[in-house]
Amino acid sequence: MTAGALLLVLVAACLHSGWNALTKRASDGLVFLWSSVAVATLVLGVPAATWLRAGVPAAAVPFLLATVALHGAYFYTLGRSYRSGEFSLVYPVARGLGVGLVPLLALPLFGERLSPLGTLGVGLVVAGIVVLQWPVPGAARRHRLSAGVGWAIATGFTIAGYSLTDKAGVARLHPVPYVTLLGAGSALVLLPAVLRRRVALAAEWRGNWRRILAAASMNLTAYLLVLFAFRLSKVGYVVAARELSIVISTAIGAVGFREGRVAARLAAAAVILAGVTCVALAR
């Protein structure tokens, strides 16, 4: 993995952890996500217009339609998972499943083969995820875990789907207009669900408008950096290295949100970090 791609991915990981933590603290996760994506799309629309003057290449349209559908599902399932599960468990399961699926699917789709070191890194990332989400004693806690993890698994499948779709999409359209159209389409797809939550929407803006703006500055920006990294490195490596955000988010959840099991969760996160290091060094 090149140094440039690694730097883009590490910055994206920090931003990704930040906006997800803000979403977890929101009163209504779906409304919060929709608001932040809508604001970010409006801001990115200005520079994106430069690339869109000549229109959207026909070759990029199928990938844009697919990623809009996948991101709409992603934002919905992510909002539901944060409503029913702990941040330090839901986030790693969702992101880790994407890491496990993407390299496996990238082989038949893109002909990308992981090197031995890259394979070891992905394996360590997935192993850390498995350890991290082991259930803890207590029936009530197990129930909350299963509910949150169920939605997190669904989120993970959407992550794998849009990662592979967007790897091909940004080869046909510049990342700036691509992520802008992605955000606009996702906001439109989710608009009916948000309109049914008009009271929650108004309340979210009254109480959390600063957090919404902060998240808006992070979410599509983080993914824009990942899209640029897709152009510089293999999709399996980019998606795996991006999961450094799991370490950051585990610390935020276990310590900042006081979800407990700090030592065990950080130990599992250290395994993930070792995997990310292997992926970063792989060629």
C-alpha cells in the first residue's frame, strides 16, 4: 500500500470515528445521519459542479444508482444498530464484516489477489472483530448485544456492497462529483422516512445543530478520502486499513461512553491494529 493511500485512509478513519460517535449520541440516529449528509452534499455541490458541466458519463450511471441504494440501506441500518446496541460493539462488527467480505469478493470481481502479508493482516482484523463482540454474562446485556449486532451485520453487508461498487465507480467518474451525487441520491432515498419523523427532525436540529454541522464536515469528507485512496491502492487493502477507526471507536465507546470492559475491548482492538499494520506494509 502506498504512503499516499495510507495517509488518506488514516485521516478518513479518524473522521469516520468522529461522525459515528456523534450519531450514537443523537436522539434519532436516522434523522441525524440524513441531516448531516444533506448539509455535506450541499457544500460539496459547489466544487462538484465543475466536473458535472459535461454531464455524468454513461458508464458511471449504473454504479451511481447501485451505490445510492446501498448507501440508503447503510444509513438506515446504521441508525437502527446504534439505537439498540453499544457503540464499542456495533461499530466494530459492522466495519469488520466489510473487511472480511471485500477482499473475498474483490478476487473474482477485480482480479485483486492479497499478498501473504496482506492476507495475514485481513485475518487478524477479522479475528479481532470476533473477539471484540463476544457476549458478556448477563441475560439483559446479551439481549441488547444480539439486537445491536443483528443490525450491525446488516450494515456490514451494505459496507461490503458499496465498497466494491465504488471501487469501480470512481474509475469512471472523479471522486468529488461521485460522492456528491452519492450523498444527494442517498438523501432523496431516505427523505420519505425522514418526513415521517418531522417532529424528531425539528427536535434534532434544535438540540443538536452544532453536532449535525460537525458530522456534516466529517462524513462525506471521510468517504471522499477513501474514494481517492481506491484510485491509489487495492480495494481490499484500503478497506482493511480504514478499519483503524475500529480502535479509535472502541476507545470512545468503552471509555468515553462508559460501556465497560475497557481492557478486553482494547486488547481485541490491538489485534485489529496489528492486522491494519500488516495490510499497510503489504505490497
